[in-house]
Amino acid sequence: MILPPAVGSIVRARGREWVLLPSPQPDVLLLRPLAGGEAELCGIYLPLIQRGVEQVEPAAFPLPTPDGTADAVAAELLWNAARLTLRDGAGPFRSLGRISVRPRPYQFVPLLMALRMSPVRMLIADDVGVGKTIEALLIARELLARGEIRRIAVLCPPYLCDQWARELEEKFHLPAVVIRSGTVGPLERKTPPGESIFGHYPHIVVSIDYAKSDRHRANFLQHCPEFVIVDEAHGAAQPAGQRTAQQQRHQLLRDLAQDPRRHLLLLTATPHSGVEESFRSLLALLRPDFATLDLHGLNEQQTRELARHLVQRRRADVVRWLGTETPFPERESVEETYDLSPAYARLFEQVYAFSRELVRTGTTLTGWKRRIRYWSALALLRCVMSSPAAAQAALEKRIYGEEGLALDEEASDEAYAPYIYESSERETVDVAPAHIVEEGEREVGESDRRRLREFARLAASLRGTDDDRKIVRCAQIVAGLLGEGYAPIIWCRYIATSDYVAEELRRRLPVLLPGIGSQVRVISVTGALSEDERRERVAELTRFPLRVLVATDCLSEGINLQEHFTAVVHYD
């Protein structure tokens, strides 16, 4: 019996030299031409070699002699060829010749840690902007080049799917398909009969909310690739409360982690939300015994074991790394103030007094009725101080009363919070919470309902006037930024506020910037638009040299804005 040569050997077959690569099939030799690329890979059936049908023998190259020397130009050409060939195939990392990005030195740290693991189980919790995506895909590309994995899956929120697919394709030359509710139909038509959409394509980017559903979870788990990257992993931690969606995401990751051969990378810039149980649930995905760690009393051995699986660095930690400086942009933060006009102050004082009465009288109620008084008061104050448009949208129930979730006596505080607060753990909702105000209105008398309608009329009378000093000051700030050459983004909490701010800026900037104000392009992008429409509108805006983007949180993830916008105004 002829034993096959070792992986990495240089052999001669079919009249040329080849490098022997790891083969997914034990009876096939996988060869790559010494002077070729992956597109020229060749497989030779081992029994054919043993029967003498194919000839594979060790390759030998004669040593250089003085007679073979040439001029300096040829020597430099040979040196460059050898250097580039080594970078592609014989360096310490086999993947570097197959990527279109130059990693920074600190981004190799997770890769070095991963190469000492089998399987790879890591939580990469570097700060925003440090490069978690590059660090994770470096690991994936290296394991692919070494033949240790064949397929990759990225689990992420649906709004990040397209961005991950672009990163895989453009920077790491890994074409991937996006699997979510809007893309499944065309992909299924291209999938051969009897095959799973999760198993047919080599590299997949999957919406975690699509994969976690009862309808698709079993199919995904059965055909999931051996290497899985989970982005925004904090959204899949074991929740402290009764958050059904987050519990389903966590259960999906627990089922994936049960396969002892599966590689699992968790990415998040906010691994610890303050709830230790949730953080330990993420660590338990890396190693089950981490679930019982006392994080405040780790001994030296436990600290060492945890450090093998966890990477967390702030920007300040990597600004200077091994003599290399990373030019992170410096944030210049300024807090601007404005005074309420007498008319706006009267509106606020009246709404504030009404809200206090609403909460005070609600103390005699119980259960749902008491909670809805509290949430109605908060919703009113948030909307009134956002803009007259948001206040009007929340109070005019005949227009907005059907939006949002249906409230009932079983609803918990978890259902209301996204409409009122910003949270790092869940998405906020960028609509005025009219349904909450409407539900609260049902529990008050006719005189109080008349007061609410009067508030709506007062808010409408303030729209577009100089009594709204917040928008007046915002227009002045934006004009100053445009005059200094910046392209600003204005973040708003509610759709009504975003549209109102954009409308007012289009009216006010030509007055504040004589000569160039009429050339400023201002658009509002909100959750009222589809994801494709948002991208198209932002792409169109970037073609204007003088531009202002007004947006809600719908653009806070999944789209890169930093290349075209250089200043930020937080309106709310």
C-alpha cells in the first residue's frame, strides 16, 4: 500500500508541481498548482495512484548555481515573486494572501488565541470601532485555508445581514447568501430539491430572528455550518425578565453550543448589561462550567481559563500597540442649550401638571390601570419635549391611534419600555407612543380628555414658529457646521420629530446661509421607509456636497455613515 504524502508537501503530477492541501475526503488527494490559485485546485483519487493509473511523486528542484545569475532587474523580479508567493502560501498565516484588508497588529490577537483552541470558542468584546468583524473573519479565513472548516454561518440581527455579506465578499473574498424572511423565496428556487437552504450554500448570513423561530430552528440546527459567528451576542443572552424573543435566541445558541465540534465566536461591544446572570449565560456558551463562576471571586486558575476565551479591549488600549499607532478619530463633544419660549413653557408646564395629576390619581388604582397612568405620563412628557410635531402626533389619536402594540391587562412593563426609553439591550421604537396616551385617556374623565385635546392644539400652534426655540437653535448649529465644512447627521427619537426637523431646516437654512443655503440637501430617513428605501435615500444624499441627514434610530445599525457624514447632533 502506498502511503499518501504529508499535507504541505510539494509533489509532481501530470507534468507540473503541486502543493498538497488538506482534503475533506480521505481517499482523495487535494492539490493546488505551485504557481496557481484556488480556481485550479485538483483532486486525484487515491486508488488510481495505488494502481499506477496516476503518478504522484515528490518534487525536487536543483540548487541554484553561479551560472544561473542574471542582472539586477531579474534579481529584483525574483525577490518580489518569492516574497508575494510566501505571503500567499508559506507564511505563518495561510489566509493573508486571500484577503483585501491589512489587519492591524492588535487584530491578530484573537487569531493567535483561536489557533490554540479546538474547537474555537471565544467572546470578542472589543470596543466599537476596534474591528471585531475583521478579527472574527480573520479566524474564519485562516481555518478555511488550513482545511479545518469548510463552511461559515453568521448569525446577526436582520438589519446587519447585508453589511455582513458585503464584508465577507469585499474584504475576505467569501461570497455569502443572506437568509432572512425577505430573501428566502429566490434562494429556495435555486436550491436543489430535497436539500436544505441552510446546507446547500457554503457560506450563509442568517437573521437570528429567522433561525430562532419554531418553524426554522430544527432545520437550521441540522444543517448549520461548523463555524458560527454571532454578532450582537448580548441580544441572545439569557434575559433577566420574560422576554420571549431573547429567550428563543439564547436557546438557539445553547443548542448550537451543544455540538462539541462546532466553532463559536460571540461578538458584542456590550457583553455585560449589569445583570451578572445574563453575562454568565454568554460565558456558558463557551464552556459549560463558566455558568457557575463567581465573577467577583475568581481564583488565579479560573482567571487564566476565562482569559483564554475572552478578548476585551477599549480604543485607548490599542491606540499604540507594538510600536504601531492606530489613528482613531477623536470625539469633540459640545453640549448646546436653549431656553423655552414663554408659549412653549406654558405648554410644558400644563402637560407636566397634568402628568403629575395622572400619576397621583393612579395610586388608588391597581394592576394595569395604575401602570398605564404612569406610562402615559412619561410618554406625554417625552413627546412634548421632543418637538411640537411629536406632541401633536401622540395626542391626535384619530390619526395615530391605530399604531403600535395593542395594550391589554396582561401587558408588562417590557412592552411599554421601548416606546419611552433608549436601551442598549433592545431596539427602541421610533414612533410617537400615541396608543399609550390613548389607552391612558380612556381611564380619565371627559374634562381631562378635553385638556389633552387642548394640548394638541397648543402643540400645533407652535409648529414652525420661533416659539420653538429648540428648532431655531438646531438650525443655527447646523448652519455653523455646514459653514465649517461638516456634513452633519441629526438623530431624533420619533418619526414625527425627524420629518419636522428636516422640513424646518429646509426652510431656515437658506436664510441662515445666504448664497449657499439653497444648495443644501436635507432629507429625513425614518422607520416609515423600507430598508431598501433608506439605503437608496442615503446613497442619493451622499452625492450632494452640502448635505444634512435627519434620521431616527432605524439608521443606527447596519449602514456605514462615517465615510460621508462628519458631525452628529443629538436632537433628543
